[in-house]
Amino acid sequence: MIHVRARLGAGLTSIEVTGHEEHEQDGRVCAAVSAITQTALLGLDQVAAQFPDLVSVEITQECS
């Protein structure tokens, strides 16, 4: 199962996506969630590139 956890409040928004669909739909649901999440992140990164004095995006990759 894919879990999406969003936290909102006091000018702060965070979104965490974890899990996997376990191939019940041939990976389509997992691919859709991944594509939507990554598109949002890349879009925010582009906004930050255009307005560096107003928006900062930090993307890190954790090692497991």
C-alpha cells in the first residue's frame, strides 16, 4: 500500500509518500503517484530557479 501523509499548519506544509502498491495493478498506481509527486517537486524547483530571492528548494537523497 502507498501512504501519503500531509501535514499543514502555521505556514508549514510537508508531504511524505511511502510504500508500494505490490504490483496489484501492474505498477500503474505506484507510477502515477510517483509521477505526480516528482512533477510537483520539479515544478517547485523551476519556480525557485526563476525567483531565487523568494523561493528556496532543497532536494536531498537519503542513503538507506
